[in-house]
Amino acid sequence: MERGFDIVKAGHIELLVTDLGEARKFYVDILGFVVTESDRSHVYLRGLEDRQHHCLILTRSDSPGVGHFAFRVSSEAGLKAIDKLAKASGVYSRWKESGEERGQGRALLIEDQFGFPVEFYAKMASEEWLLQKFQRYRGAKVMRLDHFNIMHPDVASAYDWYVNKLGFVCTEVTETEGKKPELWAAWLRRKHTCHDIALTTGKGPRVHHAGFTVADRASIMDAADLLASSGYLKSMERGPGRHGVSNAFFLYLRDSEGNRIELYTGDYISADPDWVPLRWKLNDPQRQTFWGAPTPASWFNEAMFVRSPKNGKFQQVSLPKIKDRPDYLLNAG
Amino acid sequence: MERGFDIVKAGHIELLVTDLGEARKFYVDILGFVVTESDRSHVYLRGLEDRQHHCLILTRSDSPGVGHFAFRVSSEAGLKAIDKLAKASGVYSRWKESGEERGQGRALLIEDQFGFPVEFYAKMASEEWLLQKFQRYRGAKVMRLDHFNIMHPDVASAYDWYVNKLGFVCTEVTETEGKKPELWAAWLRRKHTCHDIALTTGKGPRVHHAGFTVADRASIMDAADLLASSGYLKSMERGPGRHGVSNAFFLYLRDSEGNRIELYTGDYISADPDWVPLRWKLNDPQRQTFWGAPTPASWFNEAMFVRSPKNGKFQQVSLPKIKDRPDYLLNAG
Amino acid sequence: MERGFDIVKAGHIELLVTDLGEARKFYVDILGFVVTESDRSHVYLRGLEDRQHHCLILTRSDSPGVGHFAFRVSSEAGLKAIDKLAKASGVYSRWKESGEERGQGRALLIEDQFGFPVEFYAKMASEEWLLQKFQRYRGAKVMRLDHFNIMHPDVASAYDWYVNKLGFVCTEVTETEGKKPELWAAWLRRKHTCHDIALTTGKGPRVHHAGFTVADRASIMDAADLLASSGYLKSMERGPGRHGVSNAFFLYLRDSEGNRIELYTGDYISADPDWVPLRWKLNDPQRQTFWGAPTPASWFNEAMFVRSPKNGKFQQVSLPKIKDRPDYLLNAG
Amino acid sequence: MERGFDIVKAGHIELLVTDLGEARKFYVDILGFVVTESDRSHVYLRGLEDRQHHCLILTRSDSPGVGHFAFRVSSEAGLKAIDKLAKASGVYSRWKESGEERGQGRALLIEDQFGFPVEFYAKMASEEWLLQKFQRYRGAKVMRLDHFNIMHPDVASAYDWYVNKLGFVCTEVTETEGKKPELWAAWLRRKHTCHDIALTTGKGPRVHHAGFTVADRASIMDAADLLASSGYLKSMERGPGRHGVSNAFFLYLRDSEGNRIELYTGDYISADPDWVPLRWKLNDPQRQTFWGAPTPASWFNEAMFVRSPKNGKFQQVSLPKIKDRPDYLLNAG
């Protein structure tokens, strides 16, 4: 089913930070996100390719983590249909009025069955397109948000929710080893790229990272050089390298509070209606890094906690049903 | 309207050549297209990112030009709906049986109101994905078909057909100078990129070029070096350079019979439901080449003739209604 | 002879400008040269790879052009030997005291037999190396000076002076067409690259351009994008493209007063003692641009006038002995 | 002293392999070295930028390792002067007649004081230059040999030999930590790049690697992709990444027998006569990899054994005087 309540794409993410000034320095001064607007508690950021108000919100908080992540839907009717689905599924939902989040129209915020804070919105203020204002390019020259990657204790159920209920298309999967392989991770898309959201087996609900697109491999190399010479050596957790899954070129970064983003470029167009998911085995050494480099254990063990839409508290996490982990971890923790 | 009879993307193009061996040398040995299969009169080619049987057919013919170009549709139902629309619009259509074109399911071939041979198909044989078989990369390392660009004597009517009837979304337009600007060219998409088809004012029906995606700017530079040292200096008609429209990096090539393709990389994702077309003026020197280099007159004056689906003869061409031409042509013809 | 009075490399050039503020904007704000120091009438600039005080001086003047260009020599003894050679050759010379040019030790300034103002120096103040201060990279990310290219009415005599007297090594030559080919241009080096100075047949004494090295092709593309979106579209005179001679990737720029520099990358190491000059014919279409693009006539006809070390006036120019010009000029003037 | 017996550059290296067919596959079919000629026991290879007969010899042997490494000297007189120095220094030397090594003139082979087999030669047959034959580019598109890196038990003595006797120039050093820093490694050059030979403290005499230049970072990324998809995943030992020392971008490879080469690009021009060596501390995490990635222990512990010019046997190795090792090793062995 290609319809998907007209969900269009991964839209934006709200990262929580205790030191808004330091976060602004990292995301704006170093990485080159563009400030659309800001107030005492928030900075609203967009990429050079964005025509929308924001793809990243930095929000002052007592603790780092994720406030919510959001998908853009093509119409108000789509929002209502999702609200109806949520109610029918026993999922908590509430409407955010237009402007409750700066630049955004009326939006539906849900706490899904697994505790994730997910927002759906149809309207957002348009902003000046900077794609050809090359004099505005800075740092990692971030273009736009590409995807979310979440750590989930029950990937099979999440897959059912995203694919069979919300209409996402599966492009790639990872399965456990052995005679009865189980679904260990899935890459799902609405827009015509590799993914808008990836579901990975792990303690959750947590958000592993948000992936932001850059123009090319050179941008990632240049960002690594810049971070390394600007006092942000420790921010580079993994990469640069090429992924097996997605084929993209990547660099994973942690901000000073541990929030994680990915610089990402070079996946593929997945518009074909007969797309059969690509299948990877959990222990394939080229699955995560096509060049075979081991993945640091921190990358597997650590992720961002999420805040409950119901009560504003950080969610408790549960262990995953599937215990399998790749055996090529660098310093297994 | 986002539905568009579930048209998914620009799918493939059939180029007519009198010397199939020479054409194979150019497209396969030099540019690196992958041969899926061939017979005495055809070579079926795909790109490294394609999972489908072909995106380019070379067909032996008495004269160069275009046999047809084709859009992929997501289902048989979509094909039938287009057939119904064609009949209601007084447009010639006929069904091609499964296998009439190698690797392709049942397809609908129309001669549109303007004489263009346009095919719609829903099914195509799947082929091995070579995206991560880097040992297969050759020449220009062509990834996939991106778009068609057609020379049209009546862009306004074509715009109505593609946008209002077939459901394409307009991403960018060029307008004539003066107080009452007219639509001079339009970039239209179904997949979430800048375009699947561009309509340009000119003598038609003719196909100006088919655009094929490569991975990055370096691939285009490398292709230019390779062509220049392999006896194909004259094949490079325009570029490398950056476009204003689409923001893509490009190189235009002519095969030995004058058929034109574009190597293309680096446009943008256009999934937003509220996308407002970007507007360019005809004489903006940065519209075609962002760096301001003049465009050779051959690029404006020459294009590929198309064969009628009705009778197999090449179509007569008409002069466009709008006479305006950019005033920055290099050697205006 | 490899000794060459221990001449080490092309060292720096003094460009004359009438509007020092506008020049500073172009070279510093846009192109990213680093300011070492400045006063009311001069800005001393270096590249990111330079460990020396300056490779480019902008000097306020009544008229644009070149004050002098300079070669670095490895010792004071080398300077004295050149002075001796100058006197023996009837060439005007005078000593500049240490500090007469900021940051520079005692230097020998000559007006060569052809009227060119050429300086030789052995000592220059050391400055902080910014090669790994990636946070300082801006604009075209200029690394260092690579070479000078001069328009000369008598290339054969200049060749004799530079090669047989000063000890330069010839890496490439261009010869006229016909049965008795004459030397039309020569590329000469002291450091182990393609050249430190190129001699080209033309009205002279004039300096055609100074070539500055950037890290890679991407830096040149990025510079073109930046110039095109910053109001400097007209500054791009020729390129980007690849040279036949030198194999380098290039972009030629004119500042607002017409002074010309080249962004240059990717030539070769020429250290071999048995290096035989590569030979090009004047009309080879790949000689200047390997991809065959025609060269604008302005590039051939225009060059920078030079100031006499004797009297500070701009030199009169003479027509070259050899009248041959390439026949692929774009708009021959 | 810049003279250095007119030593010009690192010239070539002879790698010993037990399986010449497999080695040829790796170096020629995968990495793209060009075969100049071959016989039953040798393959003579050059890079795309080479105008000389070979920069790499593969020689059939009972055991892998290094037969000899060689520096090019500008004249026969230089060879004789080195022979005189060798004799005066009590160093073993013998002359190889012209043609004893294919394509090479008379050469001097020494076993230096530390057991290394070092050759000096002044003449080598010229070969077709392939730099602009882009149709010949394959695999990693290797351009030329850049440098040798040797593991030495006594770097201070080796430094004295190379700098004070043979006339190399020191561009960078690594020193041990502590109040009385000792010389731990040195980068020395004759040609105007970062180095022709690096001396590193370790068990020796062994050769750590030979560094070969490629055109740019993209070539290294592409090589990594190619190796990873061609069954050579295990060949990639370290990288891609950027060095602190030399600033070059790198990828270290092991052939199937453990011989190690480096793909290398992007260092600097070091021609300045007043060059002061850049100084690094042994434990600086950015010294080896500017981006801070740890270095695999194998990279530190393993190196190529060398064959004695005197008796053709592999040399015994000694422990270094200085025991310090960087503390950032990945899996210290």
C-alpha cells in the first residue's frame, strides 16, 4: 500500500539539551545548520535544502534526549485519519494548536504503543531557500533531515504498525542468524529514498539518531577535518565510512550532551512499486560498514531517551525480546 | 493532486541508431551502461542503481531519434485508467503485450495530442542490483534514468495535460520576459526529485535529451576526462557545469548519430506537499548554467525526432507559438 | 643544470589595485586568502599551506597591474650570484633592504632584458601554518602560490635567460604549426611541479596571470558556486576545466580591475633528472582545455601591465616576433 | 644541505611474493598498477604519472618481504660519490650492471649500517606517459611511488645518516613524551613533498610500507569500495582517514602475503629553504589519524622483513633502543 495516510516524509526532530548555548555552537557554528528563529528556550533550525521552517529544534531541558520526532503529512485530512487510527488502536493522542510549535500548523502528537513521542503535521511556514545561496554554506553544509533511527524492544510489532497501519514501504531488513531468522531491523520509507525511519532491536523506547543529508562524500570529509581542528574530536563516534545497508556514506556525531546525529549522503531512489526488501544477516561484517570496520560498542549501547507526550517525563526502557547482537562489536559492553 | 494515476517515475527511453555496434561502444564500453540482454536489433541497458530490466533501449533503425519514452505506473489499474483518459481525450493508444518489449509486462503506448510516443507500464523483470558491485563500475558509472526533456511547440497545453490530467507536480518554471510573462518551460515530477519530465518551448514534437543520474560531480569530471582521451571529444556538447534550474551538475553528450543524453547529479528532494514552483526568467544568465557560461546554439536548435506509434514514421515538427529565445546563446543559429 | 642559483620556487606577486577595499573583499572575503598584515596601502596575504609571510601583496596604485613578481632563492649567496649575472648581462638591478617589503629580508629587484620587474629574495618571516586549522578555511581555500604566466614578445630569448642562465628546467612546450616549428610557449620549473613560470608568446612585457593552488577539483567547483551566488559571476573568465598542458584542473578569475589569477590543482611531480619536455602543437584543441572547450578571446588578448623597477612607470609593450595564434579562439579579437 | 649527492626522490621498491599470480591480480587487476613488462619471476609495474620503467617490482620468492628499495640520483657522478661515502662509512656496497634490473642503468646496491637493502640508480628507461590516457585508469588509479616508511631500532643514528650524510631534509618529527624528549620518528625528503622516507622506532631492519600517490580523496574512497566488493575486505588494514603528520589522506593495504602499501594523497610542497620541522608528541591522538581513530595494533607490530644484499637471506631484527609506544593502540599486542 503506497497511500500511507499521505505521510510524506520524516519532517523534524526535537532534541533536548541542558546547555542551549553550547548546543547552538555545535549545530550552528560548527555544523552549519541555519537558524530560522529562536527564543529563550528553543532554537529552530533548517538545512540548506529546506523550504520549511525547521527540521531540527533544540529545546532547553533538564536532561538531554528527544522531545518528539515528526512526520509530515500531505493534508489535514491525513492528520484526522491518523487520529482516528490512533484512537482505534488505543494509542494516546492530542492536538497541538497551530503555532504551539513555532512555524507549524495544527499537529497531532501521539505516544505510540511503545512509548515513542511521534508528531504528525501538514502545514509549516515556508522559508527562503538557501540551496543556491552558496555564500551561506558553512561547516558540514547540512541539506535536510533524512531519517530517524529508533531502538525498539519489539521490532516485529513496530514493523506491523508502520507498514501495515501507517503505510510505510520496507526497503531493507536485517535478520538474525540461524535456521529460523527473526526480523532484527527494518528500513522503512515514505519519500522515495532508502528510509524515513529505521527500526533497530534494542532497549527502548529510545531514539538512536537522526540522519541529516549532506551533498556528497567530500562534505563529510570536510566536516571531519573541521570537527577535528575545532575541539570536537570526541564528537566523532563512528566513521567516516560507507554503509552496507542504504549504501550511504556516513559520519556519526554526538553533541556535548550525548545526543546523536548522522551526516549521511548517497543512498538511492526507491520509487519502484515492486521493490523487494534487500536482506542482510546480522553478522555480515559489511552490513553496517561496507569496508568492514568494526562498530564501537557505544554506538550499540547508547541512545537518546524520549519524553512522554502524556506526562512530560522520560520513558522507562525495556529490554528487547530478541537478544541477538552483532558479533563484530569493537568493545562489546 | 499527488495521485497521478499512480505514475511513479520516468522509466525508460528507446533511442534509435543506425549503427548498433558503434552505439553499443559509446553507451556500454565508454559510458558504462550495463547490458541486461541484446538481440540483433536491440540492446537493453540498465544503470548500476537499477533493479529493473532496462532504462535505455538501443534499437537499430534507418535514422536516429526516439522510438518512445516511458513512465512506470504502480499497477495495472493505473494503466487502464490512463487508457480511459486517452480515449476520452481523443488520444491514440494501443496495448503492447507482455514481452513485446523484452522484460516488460503489458504496456500502454499512446501518441499524445502533440505527437509524442509515450508508453506506460506497470511491470518489468527484476535484475541483479549492482549498486554495491563496485567491480562492475565503468566509465561514467551511470546510476539510473532520471528524466526526459522534450521540445514542445505548445508548453502551456502540455503543462495542462501533464499536471491537470496526469497528475504531475510542477517544481520549477521559466517564463518569458516582459509585462505579461508566458510559460516558456516547466519541470514536472512524480518521484520526489526535481523532475521526471521537462517541457521546453521549441520546434516539436522532439525529445531534447534523456537525463541519467551519476553518483557525484567527480563522476562527471572523470567522464569528461575519459571521453576526451578516448576519441569522443566531439561528444561533449555542453558542460560540465552547474544548472540554475534543478541545481544539478551536468554534462551533455551527443552519440555519434546526434542523439543527446545528459549526465546529471545533485538535484533535491521535492516531497513537500506545499511546494511552490521556483520561477526563472528566460534571460537570467544563471538559469541554464549557474556559472554564467553561454549555451551553444546547437543545444537550443537540435533535438531528436520521434517516431509515430500510429504509423512508425518520424513526426513532422511545428514551430512553437512562443518565439522568445534566451538572448545569451553562444552562436545563435 | 639543476642548480639554478638555488632558485627554489615562485615566491610571491604584487598586484596593483586602485580600490584596496574592493580588492580585499575579493581576495580575502570571497577567495579566502589569509591576511598576515596590512597598512594603508598594502595588504599582505598568504595561503593556507604557506609558512611564509606572504605570497600575494595587494598595493594601492593609480592603475591596476603588477608591481613585481618574485622567486625565492635558498641563500644570500644565491642572491649575490644573480646580481653578478644581472650586471654581466647588462640588466638593471637594485637591492631592497630588509623590511622594505614587509616580512622580507634583503632582496634583489631587477628589470630584466624584456622589461619585467622580477625580484629575488632568500629570507621571509615565518607565519603560523594553517594547513590543519580547518576552521580557518574559507572560500576557494587557496593553499599557496604555484606559478606565474607571462606574455612575452620574444619567448625564445626568454627561454634562454630562464633555462640557460637562471637554471630553470623545461617541462612542456608549445610549438607553432608548420614544417619549421618555432617555440611558442614554455613551462619552466624550479620546484618539482609542472612550472614556476610559463612563457607565452604575446604582446609584452605583461603578466598574464598568477596561479594559486587549491586542494582539489571540488574546491574549484565550490569556488565557482560561491562566486556565482555572491555577485562575482563576471569574475569567472574561463573554466572550470582541465588543462592539456600541465594536466591541472583550473578556473581563471579577474578581479574587479581586471587583474587575473588562476585557481589551479592536480598537476604532477617533475623531479626526474631525465625529464624530456612534453610537446604540444599550437592548434591542438586539447592543449589549453583537455575537454576541447574554446578559450575566450579576452583570455588571449588581455593581460596585466607591469611597472618598471627603474622609474615606477608602466612599461610600453611590443608586438611578438611570432604572429601565430591558436585558431580555436572563441571570439577572436 | 640541499645537495644530497643529488638524490632526487624515492624511486622504486621490490616486493617479494610467493604467489606471483595472486600478487599480479591484487596490484594490477584490482589496484590498477600498469605492467611495463614481466618475466617468469618478476612483474615490473609503474603508475599513471610515471615516465619511468617501474616504481614497483613484484619478485617471486620463498617468503614475502622486501628485496630492496631504491632512490633515484641525478647522475652517475652522484652514484660514485655515494659509493665513496659507503666505503668510507664501512658500509657494504656492490654495483649492479645496467640491465641486471630490467629497464635500469648501472646501480649501486648497499646494505646500510642497519641492515637495510638500499639501491641508488641514475638511469631508467622511459615509458609512455599515461597521465592523460584516462581510458587506462583502473582501480585505485595509482599515480606514482611517493615514499618508504621503515621500522628502525635506532632512529637517531638513521637520522644522522640520512640527513647529515645523504643530505635529506627533515619536514616533521615525532618525539617521546616526558622532560627529555627523544626522537621517535622522522619524515625526510629530497623531492619537494612531505617525505621520501620516514624513519619510525620499532623492531628492525624492517620496511613498514611503501606509499603510493593517488589523485585525490575520491580515488581512495573508490578503492575502498572496490576492494570491499571484490573479495579484498581483509586487505584494508587502516583507514580511510586523514593523517596528522603529512596531512595526507590515506588507506593502508596488505596484500595476501602481508606486504603493506599505503594509498596516499594530499600532502604539501616543502621547498622552502628555511623549513623548520613540525613537531608531534608520541601520544597526540591526532598525530597518526587527525580524526582521532585508534590505530590497529597490527599496524604497529607487523612490518616487512628485508633481504640482505650480501647473502640474500632475510635479516634478523633487533629491538629498538627506545621502548615508548603510542598509548592509543587499538588492541595492543
